[in-house]
Amino acid sequence: MLFGPVTPGGSRVTDTISVIVATYNREDALDAVLRGLSRQSDRLFEVIVADDGSGAATARVVDTWLPRLGVALKHVWHEDRGYRLAEIRNRAIHVSAGEVCIFLDGDCIPRPSFVAAHRRLAEPGWFVAGNRVLLTSELTERVLRERLEPELWGPADWTRARLRGEINRIATLVSLPLGPLRAISATRWRGARGCNLAIRKADLFRVGGFDSGYIGWGLEDWDIIIRLIRCGVYRRDGRFATGDLHLWHPEQDRSHLPENQRRLYRVETSL
């Protein structure tokens, strides 16, 4: 079920941005993501850890960051009944206080300009689809084991990593203004990813949030984007501005993907 419209006395909307970090039993990666969020140049935001049923170790990571993150930190949890990413994101939206919600996965480390770039691009009538740099399993292991801080790396560091084959691309890390070119894919939903996505709170309620009928990995992000575009909320490209650093992880169980594909097809072809 999708959630209903906001009512008087519901979630407070301010100039604050709500960064909603989805996680499940990956404490080392979450710790690195929260570290990246602690270094944001834009400080007018809160963080909500949207926890899809993790054990106590995740709560301990959140607790260690409460006094040192530098912004408000909330932890939203539900019982582990399988992969329910859409549902836990909706729960996080309900407790959020921001004008814009930025959806970030718990293994995607943001660089210091991440929140500021999303704030600049997430104007009324638009959502922002960002992108990512993929780190190899070897580099990911080293980052987590040695507590490296790639969110602070400069061009020389990334060039070396690219030459060693430790990342899949380097262009994502370049900042370019682009201007009107950011709207060139305004009605394109394919390719956008929920691991780096900013949507205004009013638009989330307008379309009823994420469809929690999506169980298991995949396509809940494309579903909400189709519904946003149909409501007149269009895509602004966040490339060369909002790119994050995606730590490697094993491929998710995709046994539910065929049903999710059927669900998406019904949305795609509905009038």
C-alpha cells in the first residue's frame, strides 16, 4: 500500500533537507556513509537511517554518531521480514522534517558537496537523479578495513584509482554547471537510481510515496519516478554534481524481480 496524503499536523516542512539512508546489516559501510555526511558543506539537513530490519550492531553505529554527526540523526526500524526497501523508506519519509528528501543507500559515501548540490538542483517541479562511481571489491575492502576516507580524495587520488582499475569511471567526480542540459532527459525514467535521488516532500505525498508492494530487490525507484513524471514533476540530471561513491557488495537476491517487473509494467502501461 502507498501512504496517503499529508494531513494537518503531519510532517513539518522547513528549509531542512532530510537525507534518508537505507541500510541492512552492513555496519562498516553505514559508518563510512555517516562519516561522509558529517563532512557536508551544507549543514541544514537531518539524517534518517531507514533500517530494513538490521540487528543490534546497526543501532550501535547510529548511537556512536548521535553526538558527533553535527546534525539531527534519527533511526527508523522495522522487523526483518525480507527485503522491504520501499516500506522502510515510506516510514522514514513520515518522520522526516525536510522540504526535500534525498535518498541515499547505506553503502554510498557522499562527498562534502553532496547535500549542497542536491539543494541547488531540487527546485519545485523537479526531482534530481544522481549517479555514482563503483568501487571494486578490493578497493572497498581496503577503504573499510583501513578506514580510508575517499570522500576527501582529490583528482590525483581518483586518477590513480582509475588507472589501477579500482573504479569504473572518473568523469562522475568532475563538477560541471551544465545549466539547461540538466533537463534534457526530463521525461526519462530509465537509468535513475534510488541510491542517489532527491524528491521534494510535497511531491512524495502527491504521488503516495513508494509502492510498498515491491518486495525484494528492484524497480521500486523506477515506479515512483514514472508516477512523478505523470504528475508533472520532471527529471533533472544530477550528473557532474551529486555523484557518490558506491562501495562494492555482492549481487542482491533477485528472485522477486520477475514479479516486480510485472508490477512495473502495469504502472508503465496504465493510463
